Amino acid sequence: MAVPGMQQRQSLALQQVLSPQLQQSLLILQTPLLELRNLVQQEMETNPVLEELPEDPGADDRGEVEVSADDTFKNEFEKLASLDEEWRDYMAQSASSSLAGRRGSKEAEEKRQFLFDSIPVQETLQQNLIAQLNQTLLSADDRNVAELIVGNIDDDGFLRSTPEEMALNSGIPQDDFERILALIQFFYPAGVGARDLRECLLIQLRRQGKEHSLECRVVSEHMEELAKHRFPEIARRMAISVEEVQKAADNIARLNPRPGQVFAAAPQNYVLPDVIVEKVDGEYQISLNSEQIPHLRISNLYKDIIASGDAQTSDVKDYIRDKIRSGKFLI
């Protein structure tokens, strides 16, 4: 009978282990262009031996990159000649198929218009208020007053000039501004045209039919205490329980303190292509969009420090060697 026990055994097995350098290479290959550009910029900030190649080849005093003016002129001339030939081919094809060209032009125009129509256009708060004014029957004078008021409403929806100030600047009676402002305060979004946060919240509560509610009283009479969450003090002054004040505060917190932000522009998302597809001599060619990535090199200053026999501590030289090794790998 076998006695159970612990035993040690040796076995051979093949396992693939990726080195840190190879792992970083795979990571870089999978990185989109925008992230790769940020990665290079970050590496340049942390690695002092890296420097960006100058756009002007003549800026390098060692002449590592030299391009003659004749070669540059020749390349530019050949590029212009190629563009001219492509233009002639395009015009010849257009002339040889006028009917198909007209049909194709119409289809291309419809496609182009579809693309333009597909571009999302963010409407501003002021544009929306003007659109609501267009649906309101106003006299010419009242319309002028309304446009002046809309022009003084900021992106948060607050009126930044008082009716008195607008009356002084325009020569229009203040009562006209007060009357039209009361009209605009019924526009969407609720709370627009308010002169301060208190009025903004009160407008929203009244629009909800809560002009006689506890929330309306709290905002009207105890705005400062509400902002500082002094609920026991509010409860004492209003002779109600703290729980009632807390419930009213929760309802007030659901209101929008900046109503105009519903029209805030969304952040722009920029698309940077990783590859470029071009038609060359009737064939499509794919090339990497490498112009967006800074071209790097190892600084000659740090090369000289390593190569020179100057008295440098071993720690400094080891640090520079490590940074040069890391920089060469990235390049």
C-alpha cells in the first residue's frame, strides 16, 4: 500500500515570456495616433537626452541632415508636374462623359449635401431665445427691447444687465424692459432671464405650480442659510421640523442653477487618421500619417558626456546611459 507524501519532481516546459521591451513595442503598435503623439510628448518631457529634430535641416550645426536646394527644387517641380497631369486627366475624363458627369455631379452634390446635413450644429441659448421670440407676437418696439434683453443674457441663462441699466443705455423706458423681461422669463429653459440665483430658482418653482410651497418660502426668505446647509436654523425660524426643511432642500436641489447650460456646446472630438490613402498612378497607396509624430534624436550633448573622459560620477553616467538606451528604443 502506497504511503501518501510530498514529492519533488523536475520537468521541462517551453514557455514564451515577452521581454519588457517587446511588450512596449506591442503597446506602441496598438496605440492610436493621437495617443502615440501624447506618449512621445510625455517621453520627451521625462527623458532629457531626447530632442526633436528641427524642421529646418540647416539648423543642425553638425550637418547630420543635409538636403540640397537643387534636390528640393527638383522634388517640388516633379510634384507640380504630377498635379498638373492629374488635373489634365480629370478634365479630359469630365469632357468625354458629359452626361454621366452631370449625373455623377448630381449624385456627388447630393452626397456632399448629406454629409453637411449630418454635421451636428449646436444651437446656442441666444439662438433658441430668438427662435422663441419669432413665435411671439410683438410690436417692432417690443421686439427691439426683447432682442436687447436676449443680448444681455449669458450662457448660463442669467441677465447680466439690469432693466435700469439697459434703459439708461438705450433711452427706452425701464417699464418696457421689466414687462418684456417678465415675458422672456416664461421661455424655455425654465429660469432663463433671472437676475440672480434666487430669482432663477423661484421662476422654476412657479413654473411647477409651487409658488405657495415650502420650497418657495425657503428660497425667498432663507437663501443664505440654505446655501450653508443650516437646516436647524431654518427650521427654528420657520417653526417647522428639520425633516421638513431637509425634504424641501432636496426638492430645491433638483432645480437647475444654470438653466442656460442645456445649450452648452459639447466638447469637440478631433479625429486624426492613423493612415493616409492616396491614389497614385491609378492605384491606391496607403501610408502612415507620421507627420503628426515628432521626429526625435539623441542629443549630441549627452553623447559627448558619455564619450568624453571628463570626471563624471558613475551614477550620472549610468543615468545618461539608461536614458539613451530608452530613447533609442523609442526612436
